[in-house]
Amino acid sequence: MLRFSACLAVVILTAALTPNEGKTADPKPPEGFRALFNGQDLTGWYGLNPHAAAKLSGEKKAANLQKQRDEFAQHWRVDNGELVNDGHGPYATTEEEFGDIEFLIDYKTVAKADSGIYLRGTPQVQIWDWNQVYNPKRPTRKPHLGSGGLFNNSPGKAGRHPLVLADKPFGEWNHFRIRQIGDRTWVWLNDQLVVDGAVMENFWDRKQPLPAKGPIMLQTHGGEIRWRNIFVRNIDEQEAKQILAASASASAE
């Protein structure tokens, strides 16, 4: 009887522990936000580097897009509730498309890596290795100014470079808060404003405005990068008008 009771206690204890074993807690978005990454798997995301397929058409384009989807899981994985890329492969792209939003995300990267966040499928809120020395042979690239700028805006355009250097040292997590309303973009990096309502140009056709909707894409190449706490909330028309009016009023002062 004693042996049976002991065995029963072990079974009960094991059953109680097993459901949580190896699991990561679900992401907890702030009030009004929802999670785009569940911390468990790649659900809701697929692989796409739009530059690789931009000049293709027909069957060749379809084959390329399918190949990128197939390669996605080879370069992206989930580790301890974090979305991790090995520095190669297509970009992590949301199945869902977004218009006016507020977007939160944390990232941690390594030296010499190059990354960014595409809004509405358009490059990009830049992530630099800000320890790089300015190269006068490439005068429009200024990684030493830090991350968060709209690097794919034309040289000289507002927002291309961040207002302040706000990056944390390698090995530490950085936090972005990004607000996109129409073609205007605000970026806070580690709670510092680095882009203040600048117009994001349509990289794909600068004569056209930014698309009304598109996916969020996590671009990466050159080194491992980790992402976590990926949250979004939609901004409705009334709130968008209020924010734009307040921004215009502040600019006029």
C-alpha cells in the first residue's frame, strides 16, 4: 500500500507539472494592443524578401515567392519566446496587412548586422551597427548617427537620419515605438524621439504615396537578430486626425 501511494503521488505530481514543462509564457501586450508573435511558433508570419522578386513576373515570380516561403523556417526559429533570425534568408512578414497603427517591438542584435522594419511593405525604419565609422566614400550612409531613421528616404529628406543617437550597447535589448499615420512616421527608440512625423517615401515608386495598407516586415541580414514583445494597435480615423492636427499645431509654434 505504501509503495502504491508513493507511486500515485509521483503520477499526480508529474501530471501537474507536465502542462507547463518547456512552455514560454504568452506575450502580454499593453492595454489596447495585441500580439503579432505568439512566442511559441511562426504562426501568422511567412518569408518574403520583396527585392528578390521585384523584377520577376509570371511563373518565375510565383516560383520565387514560394521558394522564399519554403526557406523561411530554415533561417527563423523561436527560442525562449523570442523570434530569432540567423542573419540570412527572407524577411519575416506578417500575413496580415496594416494601415494606420502604433507598433511596439524589442530587438537585440550583434556587431556588423544590418536590419530594419518595413512598414506597409516599404523600407524602412533602420537598425544599424552604430559603432561603424563614417565612410566619406559613402556619404549618404551614416550608421554612426544611430538607428531608427527612415534610411530609404531620399538623401537630404526629413527623417532619413535619427534626431538623436539612442541605441543601447550590443547585448542589451532595444525598444521601438513606431506610429504610422498616412505617410507620416514617428519613431521612438528606447523612449527617445528619433523621427518626428516625417513623410516616409514610397521606395518602390517615389512618385506615388505610401500604400494605404501593407505587411510589417522584419528585415535582416549580416548577423543574428532577436525580436520579442511584438505588439500592434490600429489607429482609427478620428484618432489619426487628432494626432495629425496636434502635430501640425506643434510644428507651427
